[in-house]
Amino acid sequence: MFRDRQEAGQKLAAELATLDLRDPVVLALPRGGVPVAAEVAKVL
């Protein structure tokens, strides 16, 4: 799996970056989702 939520977010962000999304919006849910979403938002 993943070392931590930060690593999970980085891997998810790498996959999403290939989609060439226009003006994406990243939403995060508390209780673990914020660190993942933060990594995704950095990339997108």
C-alpha cells in the first residue's frame, strides 16, 4: 500500500495529472482526506 497519506496523495496526483483536466477543484474530507487532497492540489 502506501507509507502514509502524503505518499498516497502523491501517487493519486501523478495519475490525475495525466488526464489534462481544466481548472480542477480538489475537495477534502476530514479524518485523513486533507493530507491526500493537499498533495493532489499541489500537482493539479
